[in-house]
Amino acid sequence: MRDYALPHHSLAPQDQADGLRRLFASSRVRFIPVVSNPHVVGSGVLLEGLCAAFAELGLHTLVVDAGESSPKPSELAQVDLSSCVDRLSKDVSYLAARGLPMRYINANGSAAQFLEAVTDAAPHADVVLLHASAAELARVVALREVRPVLLADTDSQSVTHAYAGMKWLASRAGLMVYSLLLACSPQLRLSDRIAQQISSCADGFLGAVLRDWACMDPKCPPTAPIAPEIRHLARELLMAAPPGAALEASVNASPLRPAQRSPYLSAATV
């Protein structure tokens, strides 16, 4: 990242320049959490679809891939995270990050400062797409003004896992609004039933809301036009992620808790 320090050697201007640099970065970066789902075979295609929709809007996306079956980060990640960011195209960068967010745990049990490290490592990114488990996302998310994306397909295990991720984030992080991206043909009637099932369970058991959902056929060629539903979903996610808010909230953050939850509730009620 460029250094905006004034050309003299006092420490204060350098500190001030560093603060301005971080403020500039935080003013435009949007953070979008994606709940990983190891039962979805076409999850990579779903992430590519979101990146393509963001690219149409002129945004560069950094995919931070920290899912359960994602590649492990390079050994250099501990000393130079920026060297581990692969620029796949003019619109997309990639960071293999399995287990990496948990290396940034603070004394409060929060890993929210991982977002600051990622932003510094990829200053060209406009969108950070963090693909991670619900348990990790609950420690990274430091504000409620984000909308997690659930991934699923027509397999019942994937649907159960998606709902379990929603339940975890609702109970541990107080996140109550979600989007759903399904890996299946938009013409498949089963997709409607899956979305309705998740929406009904979210509302009836968690008080949460499935705000919108879309399908993407993993068999479609990469050159296929982006479906209007994917474009709409991408715009909704950007509107739900205020630029810079996640980074600003990461300072001294603690893991979120639902405001109404009592500390005396047993684990069985979660």
C-alpha cells in the first residue's frame, strides 16, 4: 500500500499517515460473509458467480477462502500476508485461508482484526468475500450490519448444514437477515421448496429472515450471461454491507451476542 507520510523523519506524521491510509481503505471496502458448506459440490462456482456480478459493477473482489475444505494458507501468511494474495484477473483476487482467521484472536475471543489484515494485504479490493464456517464467521463479524450468504444445493445434508449455520450465527452473533445461493438449475421446482423450507424454519424457530435467494446452475459454462437473480442478489448484498463499516468495527471487538440472550440459558436452548 502506498505511504502517504510527509517527507521528514518524525514519528508522528508517519503515524498520522498510517491512520489516513487505513481510513481511506475502510471508506470503500465492503465485507460479505459466506457460510461455507462442505456438502455443496459446486460452491466454487457459486462464489465465482458472485464475483462476476460484482465485476459487472466495476468492483474488484478478494475471495478469502477459509472454508472447512479450502486450501491451507502459505507459510508466508504469518509474516507477509500480501505475498499470499493471488491476483487471478483484473476483477478477482484469491487468498487461501483455511484456519487463518483464528490466528487473529484477541483477548476478547474476537478475530475481527483479521479483516484489517486482509484489507492491508489487498488494498486494491473493493469487496472482501469471506468464505468460512459459521463458527469462524461468528468470531470475525464485529457488527450486525452485514448479511451472511448461505450456500446449499438439492442434497438434504447441504440444506441441513445451511440451516445449522444460520442457527449458529443467529444465536452466537445475533445476525438475523440472510441470503441464500443454491447450486442448481433455476428451473428446478425443488429449489422453491428448499428456499421456502429454510425461510419458514428461520422465521418460526429463530426469528430470522431469509431476505432473498437465487439459483446458479454449476453446469453452466463460465461464459454464460449472469442471471438477473444473481445480479439482484449481488446488489442487495452490497447495499447491506456499508463501505468500511466492518473494518471500523474490528478495533477492540468482542464476539457479538444477541441482546435478548440471558447468560443463564443452557446450551440446549441455543
